[in-house]
Amino acid sequence: MTISIFAKILLLGLLEPTIDLNLYFTGMKYTTATFASTMCNILPAFAFLMAWALRLEKVNLRKLHSQAKILGTLVTVGGAMLMTLIKGAKLDLPWTKGYDNHGSTSALNTHDDTIKGAFMIGVGCLCWSSFIILQAITLKKYPAELSLTALICLVGSIEGSIFALIMERGNPSAWFIHFDSSLLAAVYSGVICSGVAYYLQGVTMKSKGPVFVTAFNPLSMVIVTILGSFVLSEIVYLGRVIGALAIAIGLYLVLWGKSKDQSPLTSTNDKVAATASEMDTINESFETSNEECVAIDVTKLRPNDESV
């Protein structure tokens, strides 16, 4: 642990657990849950541009695999937007027939509230993208994913508590804990969405990079749509199905581009390592043979040399 690494951990705890979550929840209050989840799908685009600018992602516009990564990112974001903005025809599935779903609606918001909420969610996504990029940079100097996750959660809890004390001063009721769904949501969010998620994305980005991690973010909308259809009997629309297919195609393009992007470098390193290993083996054998030859010559000379 150095001062530089500790400063990065403080900034990591400030970006995601504190600033991003507060802006996201406040922006959702001003808009709707659907609008907030739609805005979060700009994360892969933000992360790709930031990683490109910081040279964490290799992009050569003349190479086909680099073009596939760019196109895959755009298709993934476009598919996620399509899922939420365009409904299309209603699909009458056997397990959703007779179910009148009006969706999750919130109180009507004014135009100014919508713009304010969209701005908050956009800034939150920028902080989230910065968090992922900074985590990838920190892991190069501090390659301990589990310890880094624990430190981020600890620092984020302290910084978030200080921020809440300032914003909720004179309102002690905001700190009351009720044994209901709100407590379950807080525990699940802290353990799974923060602790487990930070660790898994840290392990993945060490070998695949931050862009690879963020490319899977829109896939959550596909999973929510499928689970909502079976568990909550929510109606599925054609636009969501087409958007899900677009997300799958975009993810495949990104994965294909990443595999082609890393394979030449990996194969070259493997060849260099194999050649070096072979040279070491040859040198060791040569040195062993020389020692044996010298030993044999000395034993042959000793009986005939009285001075020896």
C-alpha cells in the first residue's frame, strides 16, 4: 500500500458507491425507473471512449477486429435503447395471457424535472465509467482483486455516510432501519451489486480490459425482460425481442474483436517464452556436458602425472 494507491482507492470509493449511486437514485426519482435504466446503457460508449483516450484499449481503424469492436459497442447500445423506447406489437405468450400490465409507473414529472433527472443520471454514468477505468489502472499496481474490493466498499461506506450526514442533517428518520423490502434491497445491493460485482469485474478486466466488462451491461435488460415475463407475468413486446437480438449480435462482435485483438500478441509472447525456455535448456545441457568432459580428462591425467 502506497500513498498513490491509497489515493486511488479513496477516489474509487467516491466515484461509484457515493457519487454515482446518489445521482442515479435522485435522477430516478425525477424521472422513471425505465428511463434511468435506459440512460445507463450509454456506459459502454463512455467506457470505450475513455479507454481509447487513455490507451487502455488498442484501436486500429484499419483493422477488421477494431472495426468490429466499435460497431459492436454501437449495436449493443442501440439495441438497449430499442428495447425501452420502442414497444411494437404485443406478444401473447402462454404464461402472460389475461394479464393486464401497466408497467412500473411513477408520479407525473414536469419537463424541468425530466431534464434535471436525465442530467443527474448522465453524470452518474460518467462517474461509473471513470470508476471502471480507474479500477483497471489501479489493478496494474495493486493486483489483489478481493482486497481492493473490500477497501473500496469500506472507503465508500465511510464517504457515503459523511455525505448522508451532511445532506440529511436534522432528519434522523432517514436513518431508521425497517425490516422490510427496503432493508433487503440495501443488503442485496451492497453484497451483490457492489461487493461481488466489483470483484468479478476486477478479475475479468485484468485479462480482458474495461471495455470488455462494460459491453455486458446492456445484457441486464435482456435478463430482466425474461425474468419479468416468467416471474411477474409482464407482457413482452416485439421491440424488446428485436432489441435483445441486437444486444446479442453487438456482444458477439465485441467478443470476436477482443479475441482477434489479443490473439496475435498472446501467440507472439508464447513463442518468445518457448524460444527462451528452449535456449535455457540447451545452455544447461551444454554446460553439463562441458563439466563432464573436464572431469573425465582430469581423471585420465591424474595416474600419469606424479605432481598431481
